[in-house]
Amino acid sequence: MRMERLITENPVVIFSKSSCCICHVMKRLLCTIGTHPTVIELEDGEMDPAPPSPAVFIGGTLIGGLESLMALHLSGLLVPRLREVCVIIYRKPPSPSSPSIGCI
């Protein structure tokens, strides 16, 4: 129940283990793109049943582990997916018809 709430309330969620180097790569990729994922550090036996670690959810949908995330990124579909859930924020020059902060 708690896990489902975390996934639905946050646009990008990573279930991770602090000692996992693959989890670190996943977090770095998303931060480099400009997102600030919610990172849930799991300990062994915590949150049963927990998704396999690492696992990333975007917009409430399980993307998978690092291999799936990298495939999405290399295919050019990761940034558009992040735009859909409005987690990449940028400042654009103000214009009379649009706000100065928006999603790309």
C-alpha cells in the first residue's frame, strides 16, 4: 500500500539500494537529464513485496531496471516520457502569451 502511494504521488521514483552501483548509475542518468527522482533506499526485507532493485517508475508506470531505462534513453524516448509527466523544468524567455517557467 505504501509503495503504491509513493509510485502514484511522485512522477519519477527509483527503488534503490545504497550499496548498488547500478542504482547509482540510474540516479546519475536521471539527474544529468534534469530530473530529480524520488529515491527510496531499500534494505533487505523492507517493503515486501518490493520491486526488484533497481527499479524506476515514470508517471506511475514501471519502466524496469537500468537496462530498460538505458534502452529508453538510447532510443530517444526517455526525455519525451519525462516531458509527459512534466518533470523536466526549464526557464524560457518571458512572452506575453506564456509563463516564464514550463515543461520541455
